[in-house]
Amino acid sequence: MGFHKRYVLLGVIFSFVRYTSASATHYSIPEELKEGSVVANLATDLSLDVKTLNQRKMRLDIIANKKYLDVNKETGEMYVVEKIDREHICNTKSSTSCYLRLEVILENPVRIFNMEVEILDMNDNAPQFRRETIHLDISESTPTGERFSLSNAVDPDVGSNSVKTYHLSESEQFTIEVQTGRDGSKFADLILKQTLDREQQAVHNLILTAVDGGTPARSGTASVIVRVLDTNDNAPAFEKDNLSVKIMENSPTGSLVVDLNATDLDEGLNSDITYSYSLYTSEKTQETFNLNPVTGEITVKGMLNYEDLRIYDMEVIAADKGASSLTGQCTIKILVEDMNDNHPEISIKSFQSPVTENIELDTVIAVVSVSDKDSGDNGIVDLHVPDNMPFKLRESSDNYYELVVSEPLDREKVPEYDITFTVTDRGSPPLSDNETMTLELLDVNDNVPQFPQSFYTIRVMENNAPGALLSSLTAFDPDLHENQYLVYFIIEKEIANTSMSMLFSINPENGNLYALKTFDYEIEKEFLFHIEARDSGSPPLSSNVTVHIIIVDQNDNAPVIVSPWRAQGSVVEEKIPRSTDKGSLVAKVIALDTDSVHNSRITYQFLQVTDATLFSLDQYNGEIRTMRMFSYRDPRHQRLVVVAKDNGEPALSATVTIKLTTMETAVKAYSDMTEEPLEYDIFSDINLYLVIGLGSVSFLLLITILVTIVIKCQKPKPSKAAPPSRNSVISERNSTIADSTLVSNDAYWYSLFLAETRKGKLVVRQPLPKGSRYIVSSIPRGTGLTDTSDSAASTLQVGS
């Protein structure tokens, strides 16, 4: 692009102007051009060949400044390397012109061209005040038209871009006048156009704005704070010029009468106020009342008596401390009021104490009189007693009252009353007086002894020691003295021709109950009787309580084996055939324990057994059964030791030894109602000859059995009147009771007889002696107790 075209472009955008001279080439550019902006084509302006610029090493030197400009050796164009700030390069405002002086140097041949570039100012800086806040103190007495100099604003720009004028924010009291200095700078004077009043506005906040002449215009502001200085132009003033105050007579010294509060709108010493009496205030008033000169408080100084003087007049002056002191006045009238200064009086004329707790209602307890020396409402009095007491006042005559019983009294609830008589007059404020009397109540035997419980259950372990303490049955009687002293005794009752006093004893003084004998649970299980507590009043009052003594069982009875029967210390011998099947009943052990249910629960177990694989023992019903069939290797004699153990702690036990002998033949068990042929179990594995011999013997025996069965079937059946017997005839193979018969825990068998025959064994149950009972429970094997019944004697006829 040619220089002339560039000149037109820069002339439009930057107002570019080019000057040339014989000594130096002159250019003009605006400040703040962007980096890379082209200033001029030096090759064209200096008539240089563009193609030789590189060879001639064309370069640009700026004298005494940074390298803001450089030259393109390819095109010969001079361009901006770094943005130019005119205010930075030429920081003085003594000249409006600012130049960059530079040299264009070429070699081969060497040529130097002097050039200068004028930096034209742009409005890129706003006016700025040296101080952001300008403080002025102006007295409120300053006359209007007074001038006050303000700090001027500074703008780094020059010419029309520098400060042109000032503006002041709207104000009724102030305005400004813009002045021009010898150097052309602008500054403003603040002019007072209206009188100031500090009491109306103590501080004026103004905004001063400086505006330059650039396009667009820029501005800067400063805050002008005008503080108005006070002058003593306001006199102290009271809220009211005339006051009327009331005060009670006999008010104590120092009592506040009135607090005078005068105010002065000025400040400092001009507003400090002192108070004093004027000459029109009498000496009597000044002696009676004290005036605080600083606070203005008027307090009581002397004695106030309504009867002596009822009205006090005074005048108080408030003066400030200004150079020319100003004052204010207040007239005060103090009215002394009559007060209720006499306390009412109370006098107890009669008081009856102590009294019995059963005193009748409306009985007069006390007579009281009241009085008050004051007059009017101050002399009218009222008498009362606490509302929460069973008494009331009854007026009998002028200022006389009777105290009577209004509710029943109970010494056990409230043994005495502190009765406070309070008398109050109707003055304002009311005065009162009180008198407290103590009324004691005498006891009456009106309360029966009370046991904590109405029913006592006492558990006593059997085998107790005679004289053992069972329990302490203590009653309570809220009465006093002899009405409270209690005596305990057992109400007589006979049980089985035995008096309770022979079994138990009670301490008559403290209610301790003792056992007089040792109790046996198996004989006596419980006792029920009454104990009475009686006081010593007149007449005496009493109450009783029921006592239930329960004898607790101890495990003091060992089990007794009643089946199979044996002589003391002997061994029970049984015979069974070797052909007995697996699961067959061999024997049944029955043991009895006379202890209670828990202690008498019996279990059975083997203590010794010849072959543990041959027999089993049911731990609950005592049945011994075969676990397998006998073999030829099994010994002929088997020894079983069974122990029967109860459930007590510690457990007690009994043992029985059963000696079993196996036989080669067996006989079927006979029932008591039918007859069946006996079968022989023929068994031999020794040799064939023995089998043939035994077969012959067996045939003869079979004939004999058949004859026996025919004879048994011809015998008469038992009488229908007899109850069905649960006894059974058991063969030698089943050598104990056939069915599972257990004796209940409360049963007691008087005797058990075992009748043995060669055909079987018979168990006969007999009743106990007259007056006693036993209970037999029959249950299936492996179940619990089901039925309980009273048993009668059983009769069995067994053929010989």
C-alpha cells in the first residue's frame, strides 16, 4: 500500500498529520495506538529501494526513549511496537507538544535520516483531586458571601482535555465560583449563600465534581464535609415552666421529689447547665429540700410534716457555661400529702390451748380486738386468718372478733396449728400488723391399729427348730401415748384337737411370730389362723389379720421300693425262659416317696448289669425289658442292680438287686378272665438226639396243659359288683405287674403283698387303715399322670 493511501486512512481514523522539512522528517500520531499499527512507509518517504533495505541493514533508533517504533525491512513500513502513553513520555505540562526523536540508519553506503514523531494527546485520563475528602470548619455565625478555597483537581491530559470546570451538589447554604489561574488551570471557591444554624444541621455533606473538556468528557469527584461550629445562641429551657409536685409526709431524707431536666441545644460549654435557687425561694424551702446543681434533682433534706406545712414554693434557674451565659427559669409548687403513718394494733383477749381433737364445731377458741389511731380510710381495719385452716372469724361487736372451729380437727393429720391473726387498714398504702398463736391438739383414741397387709402368707421349711422366728407382724397406730401402745395375741382356734397357741407363739409387744414345734410336711402342710392387735386406749380399739402358714417340704424321705418285694437286704430271684422275645417285660421296679410333688418324682437306672446289651430300663416307669433274644453264649444267671432316685436336692435313693435265671421252657401268662394253653418254647441247638427227647417230653406236657385249661374254663367268673381289677397274674417269664401301674405323688401304700405261685405272681393292693386314703394312677407306658381315683380293695381268686 502506498504512503498516500495510508495517509488518507490515518487522517480519517487518527487525525494523522505529516510534516516534512529539509533537516528532519516529521510525523504526528495519536497516543494509545494499538501494537502493529503502521505509522508511515519510510522507503517511499525517503526514496529508498525496498529491495535493498535488508542488504543495507536498515534499522531504527529512538533517542533517549524505549523502542516504541520499529521498521519492517521487507516493506519499509514504520509500525508501533508498544502502546504509547503520552503522559508517561512527557510527564510535564509546561509544553503542550510531545515528540519522539529517532534516526533511520542504512549501510553500504551509510546514510542517517533524522526523524521526529509528535505524540498527539487523547482524553484518556479523568480529572483527579489530590484529596478525596475536603474538611471545612465554619462557624454558624459566619456571614453570607464568605469564600472558602477548595483543593483543585489535576488532569494529566493537556489542552482541551484538561480540567475545564467544576460542579457542586445541590445545597441551600453553599455554591461555588470557578476561577482560572495564571497557568490556565481551573480551581473553585466555596461561597456561603445562607446563614448556618448548627442546631438545625451540624454537618453538611457536599460533592464537588471536576469535568474536563474532552470528547467524551471525563470527570472526578471529591467529598466536601462542612462541620458547623457552635456559638452560644440558645438559652437553657425546661420542659415546663411551672410544675406542681406531690410528696408524702415523713418521706425519708434523700427521697426524690422531682428531677428537673433543662436542655440547651448548643454544644460543649455552651450546653453545660448548672441549677440554683432564685432569690425568690424562701430559706425554709431551701432548708427542707436540696437542689443538685449538676443534675437538677430536688430531694428531701429536712423532715416533712403535713400538719406543720402543706405547700412549698420555689424558683429554679438553669444557666449555661457559655462566654455570655444564658439562663432559663422554672417555678415549682410542692404539695405535702397526709400518709397512713399509724399501724393498726391487735390484742388477744382470750386463747384456749390445748384442745381435744374431737372438739365440736363452732366452739370459740379465741377472742381478739383490733384498733387504729388513724382516721378515715386509714383508720378502718380488717382482720383475717389464713384460709387454709379449719377456723373462721366471727365479729361479735365493734372491733371484737371470735375465732371458732369451722371444720373437724384431726390430730393425726395436723398435730398443731400456728394461727396468724393479721389486721390491715384501708390506707394507701395499707399498714398491717399480725400476731401468731399456737393451738395444740390433744389425742383421742379414734384410730384402730393398722397392719400393712390384710393377709400374710408365711412359708416355713419343715424340720424347723422349735422357737424359730417366722415373721414380724407389726401394726401401726397413729394415736399417741397409751392410745398407741399395741398388744398382739393369737385368736384361739383348734385344729385336730390342737390349739394354735400350742403350735405358735407371738410376742405381745412387737408382734414377732415364733414356731413352738418342729413341723413335718408329710403330716401337716398348712395352718390358717388370725392375729389381733389391740391398743391400750379407753375403750381399746383392735384389728386382726389372717395368717397363712405353709409348710415347705424338704427332701427328708428316701424312696422305698415296694415291688418286687424282698426281705430286708435280700436279693430278688426271678426265672425267665431263654426263648423270651425281644422287648418282653422281664420285671418292673416300683418305688414310693412320701415327700412333695417335686421331691418325690422318681427316676430309675441301672447301677450294675451283667450284660448292658441284653436289658433296658425305662427311667420313668421302672420296666425292665429285653433288648434282644438270649443266645447260647449268654450266661445262665444275670444280675441286675436298679437304683430308684428322687428329685430332691440332694437326691435320695434306694436300690434293689434282681437275680435272673434263664430256663429252657416257658409258660404263657394266665389272665384272670381267660384260660389259654401253655406253650413251651422248644429250643435246642446241641444235637439231634436232644431235640427228639425234648419233643417227646413236650408232647406229654402239651396233654397236661390242655387238661388244665379245660378245668380253668369251667370255674365261675368273678362277681359283677366288684370293680374291675387292674391286678394281673404274671407268669414266671413276666415276673412283676403286667400293666404300667404308677403310684401318684400323694399316695401312701400301707402294704403291698406279693403272692407267689408256681403258675405266676399275684399283686394284691389293699386299702389303708380307716380314715386314710391312697391314690393310684394308671397310665399307658411312656405318658404322664392322667387319672386319679380313690381305690377300694381288690379281690382275685387264683386257681391252685
